[in-house]
Amino acid sequence: MNVQEAQNIRWSKNIIIADGDYIGRVAFDLIVNFERMLNRRIPAVDFSQWAVDIALDGRLKPGRHETQVVLLHDRKNPKLENFSPADYDNELNGQAFQDPQMGEFIINAIPTGEEASNKEDVLLDLLKTLLSHEEVRRIMIVPDGEDGQLLGSLRSTLRDVDDEQKHITLFTMQPVGGGNFKQEILGYSLLNAMGISASEIDNKIGNK
């Protein structure tokens, strides 16, 4: 799938849009910090588990759902760094997996970076397309949380969205003020998909 086809594609009720380059960087920082804290090797993020965790944090209840995961990435980056599986073309794009609790997840990767189609513009254009599709009921957005201009554009785009029609959840590492959307902390889903539990962190801190 490319972004030009987005208007005519059949979308699922549940959509996850994620900046692959950003979540790869955040995962790297978490791996480095928690390897030091827990004094053990931290594995790459289990992509399937992460997608399931995002869906749950996005208020999707267990059931036989179909959820589409759209990964935006810079064309020069062929892999979703610090995740497994990682190769966009050979392991992620066009693939799907079944979760026993949450149903089917369908994965698409969209390379960006050509003239007039930087990743931020593609994300905003895709979001506007999804907001116009009646069949889409739940959108979970994982943008570059360090891009203040993009966050401002997202606030503006989502200002008049009716929560009864579209359930929007924004995932960042720090709370974002002033938005007409639910918010969740991105780090929780990444830590869980790395196999790091809150009890392990608490035990380590308690033993210091």
C-alpha cells in the first residue's frame, strides 16, 4: 500500500498509525537504560505483543477484531530498529498475525521521504483520510512525540472529532496538553513487549 491508495482502500474499524523511526529510537533508549538498571540483556521489542498492547491501551476490548497497523518510515531506513521482526519489506509489510484475545492484525509499511511527501505530511494526510471513513471507529496514533509542530497539527486536526464516532488515542512518552483525544504513555507498551514487568522494576529499585 502507498499513501496515494489510502482514499480507496477498505479500512478496518481499528487502525494503528505509528512512526517506525521514532518508536525504534525510543525502544533503543529504553533498552540501554533498562539493561543498566536491571543488569541483564533486554531483547528487541516483540512487534506482535507491542501491537496488541497498543490496541488494549487504545480501549479496544478483547474480541474477534481486525486491526490494521500502518508503519510510516523514512525510505532510507529498511528496518524497524530494535524490534523483531524488523525488515519492512520482507517481514512486516503485507503480513498479518492472529492474537487469541484480540483477533487479526494486518501490517502495512509506507516508505516516505520523496519530494512533497515527508513523513509528517503523510501521517496527517492519512489521519484526515481515516477520519472521513465511516467504517473507521478507533484510531491509535504514535507520532514523533518530540516534534512540537507535528503535535500542534494533530491537536488542530483532531479538535472537532466526536468521540462517539471516532475513538482517538495518542501515544507519547510525555503527556500532551490541550488535545481532543485520549492519551497513553508509549513506554508502557514497549516495556511489556520487551518482557520487562513493573514488579521486576519495583524489586530492583527496592533492593537498592
